[in-house]
Amino acid sequence: MVESLQINKVQVKEKLIVDSLAKMENTEDFDFSPRVAVNGSDLIITSATNGEELGRINLEAEMLEIAERDRFLDLKVKFEVAGIHGNLNKINPIIATGKGKKLPLSSWKTTLPINFN
């Protein structure tokens, strides 16, 4: 189950794009089924599993117009798992590339229909 969903940015390129960060409870958790709705000028992301509201953001007039025109958006999600992701205290350089190791971060992109209330 998703512990929390943070909406980082909403932007308009040819369509509406929402960047977010999902914090998961454990590594064996695969329950993430987002649904998107617009109520007034608020964009609301909920869980399809239990209907719980995961995130809410107020849309500007231009963003609302694009959402009404297309009736879908692209949702980009970066996943973090409690206990795995955090800050590295010591960076171990990879000698072959000269760059340091990074913590693994999984990303996901999907197109979701928007339900208008």
C-alpha cells in the first residue's frame, strides 16, 4: 500500500503531465492503482483499491482547460521504499567511470483517464 504520494510538479507540454513521488511501506508492496479526478479546479489522485485520497493539487486555468480538452494526463511516479532509499553517507567511486554509486530508484509513467465530478 502507498504510504504517501507527493505531487511535485504539474506542467503542460502538449498534454498535462504530473510528476510525483510515491513512498511505499515495504519492498514486497505492489499495490499502487491510482485514479485521477477533477473536482472544481482541484486535481485529486485516489487509490482504486480503497478509494483513499493520495494527493490533491489546485490546477491553474490553462491546466484545467487542457485537462478538459484531452480528458487524460501522463502520471510520472518515482517510487521510494522505507528502509531502502535515503542518503548515502559514504560515496564509493566506480573507478572505471569516475562516478559514484547511486541508490536505485524505480520510475513509472502511465496515461490515466480523468474523471470529472
